[in-house]
Amino acid sequence: MKTFVVGCATCLVLGCGSGEPSSSYSEPPTSEAPVSTVQPRTARLCDDTTAVLIGRLYFIANPLIEQTEPERIEEFVTTHAMHLGPTSAFMSCAKHAASRLTAAAYASFDARQADSAYGRVLEMGGSMEDANHVRGSLNRGSLELMTMGQELMWLTQVVPSAAAGDWRPFMATPATDARQAIRMVWPMVQSVSRPDDIGVVKAAFAAYQPWLVYQVAILVLQAG
């Protein structure tokens, strides 16, 4: 649950459940180098303040928070509406970061390495279950980075309208695979959950929020 917010949780990976990068709501891969190898630039689209603000939006826009505490995203957008316009510095930074995170995910994904590892585990005496776990783990970082880029890009497409008072795109526009999956199963989860269960979810998010916001901010700065 906690790592969804940094692009590292099972609920984010739902968008890549096939084991291949999903193309939903992502910019086409570019020829730019992965984030870790990009050369420093003199002018940057993202500053610290903007990156932290993006981290806060990304956190409270988590689809689980959207379902359990919708008032949080509404309050954030209302409070910061003047900074969330389609041509704002916030959106320029977020779009750029989303595009570069997605490109880095494509560049680092290696299906052949994962398939090779699967075969080697079987050769070493491991079970098919063991081999599947190993194969899935090798590209997990790429898949999670991909979904983070997709989520961030989707937010740049729907939040400006919400900031102008129109929440229909946020609620109706096809979201990322991960968000759509959670929106689809949430009514069933609610039907079998006790009030205390929802409280546990809220408490977990409250505990993890401070450092996760800054972790997202760091990823945005590295990309931007």
C-alpha cells in the first residue's frame, strides 16, 4: 500500500500485470537517456517547491485515498487551484517528469533477461513458482516506474479541469490500468470490509505520507 505512492506497490503494478510495460497514458518512448544517465542542465523545469507539491498531489491522488478520503484531493485542488492551470509551471514540470520516467522505464525493461532467469532457476532445481517469482522481480522496478509515469501523466490531463471547477474529466476520463482496476474492485472491497478495516488503511497512509511525498519529489527532480 505504501509503495503505490512511490510507484512501487502492487496496486500500481496492476497496470502492468501482464509483465510487459503498458502504454496507457504514457508518452511514447523518446531517445533521451534514462533518468539516471541524463546530463545536468543549466535550466530546469522543476524546482524544489514544485516537486514537493507534485509529491503531495501524487500521494493524495492515490486511488485508494480517492476512494476512502475523496475530500483530500478536493481540498488540495481547491487550495492550489491557481498553480494547477494547464500551462502552469506545476504542469510543465509534471508532464516533463512523467515523460522522462516513462522513457526510463522503457529503457530499463529487459524481458529477455527475465526469461533467461526463469530458465536458470528451473535448471538449478527451483520450482515453477520460484522461477516465476524471480522472473517477475527482475523487471519490477521498470514496471513500477512505468506506472508512476502513467499516473503522473494522467493527473496532468485531468487536474487542470478540476482546478477550474469541473471534476468530470477526473471521474470519467479513462484512467491508468491500475486506477481503473481499483475503481472497479473497490465496491466489492467495501461490501466485505468492516469500518475498522478502512480505518487501518487511513492510518497506514497517514503514517507513510511524510517521507513518501519527499521520495516522489526526489524522483521528479531527478527526471526534471
